[in-house]
Amino acid sequence: MSEQQENRDYDHKQSVRDCASIANHQTEENPKPHQGTEPFPVWLLIICVIILIVGGSYVGANSGGFEFANNNKSGYEPGVPAGLSGKAPELSEFEKYVKGGEAVYKAVCNGCHQATGAGQGQIPPLVESEWVINGTERFAQIVLNGMRGPIIVKGVSYGGQEMPAQKGALNDKQVAQVMTYVRSKFGNINESIVTKEMIEIARHKFGDRPNQYTSAELSPAQTMLPGDQPEWLAPEEPEAEAEPEPEPEPAGESARIDSGQTGNELINSKTT
């Protein structure tokens, strides 16, 4: 093969390579579109915008917006279901009294007797304690003047740590409330109330004592503080049944009696 022929072949191959390179370059700059990648038609976008504008204008002009009063044509008034008003239920007078006692207990008694009333170490429990659920007088003595020495609670002896007097820290109402709270909680089922008036009497009777009580010095177990329960706590008395009215006498019998009396009067008048 001559040198001239080789040069022609080389030029041809080089031309083919150049054409292929140009074609690849054009493909990279202008890739062929694939199905699903076509641009969104502008005319369709314009139609959608027009529909939204017209529809929004119509709804705004022919409705009351989002106000219930404007859309409600039936006269229905919405109400809040029972229990979902967001307000706490109304407490009874007894519950209010106990709630006040709970606040006093948390502030004064929680540290020793614990939130559960179980006590700790040598501090006796209040749970189902006979010193709590029985007589109110000795319970008031303990709260007002404190206690020292051993004490037996539910068959277990506790002692070694004195209970401080609370007569200087709590007023009469606070003492009454905390006693009521303890007597109605911790498994102590007693819905009677220790009133402020009862504690006034107890303070007058025992408040001058200079030191704490021992268990042997306390009042007998069943001794209650004098005073009545509040009227709102007393159970309602059943209404007395009305006595039945006497049945009226028959009209015919009454007429016969009247006519008989008239006849006797006539006979007596003729005799005389």
C-alpha cells in the first residue's frame, strides 16, 4: 500500500471520529425529550387560574364565610357536651373542707407522715390509725400540743421522735380542716367534720399545756369534741307524709238526719 493511500485512510478515520464527537456533543447539549417531561401547557394554567378566581368570587359573595351564625339556617344552637365544658365540677361543701385540709397537710405534715400517710421509720402511720378515726378530742390534743414518747399504732410500737405542737403554727380552721382531711383519707372512712368551733373549744381546754402529751395522758379513745355538725352536712330528713283527709259523708245520709231533726222539733212543738 502506498503512502498516499495510507494518508487517505487516516484522513477518513479521523473524519469519522470528528463526526462522532460532534454528534455526541450535540446530544449532550440538546438531549431528546422523554415521555412525561413535557412542559405544562401555558393555556391550561391560565384556564385553571380563571376557574379559581371565578369560583372564589362566587363563594365569597353567596356565603357567610366561616361563621356558624351566618351558615346556620335551622336555628340550631351548638352546645358543649356534659363533662367537656373545660370547667372543674362544682365541689360540695364537704369536699371544699377536705381540699383545704389537704393543702395544710402538704405544707405541714407531708415531710414526716408522707403523702400517702404511711409514715417512716419511727414516725407512725396515719393509715387506718385508731388514733385518727376514733375520738376527735385526743386527735385534737395531739395536733395542738404535739406528742412524745412511744405510741402503739395497729399493734406496732413507735417512738423516739417527738411530734411538735401546731397550736402556734395553725389557726382553728386550719387545724379543723387538716383533722377532717386525715380522718377521711388514707383508708380512714369518716365523713364527719371537725369544725372550727370544736377546735376553739379544744384550744381553750388544752392550749395552755406547756409540753407535748404522752399516749397515756390523752383523752379516752371515744371522746368526741363538743359541737354539732354543720347543717349542710346533716342528712336530709324525709318529709312527713300528709295525713289523709276524712272522707265526706254521703249527701243522702246528711239529708235524712236533717229531716229527722226537723220532725222531732215539730212533735215537741205540738205537744207543748
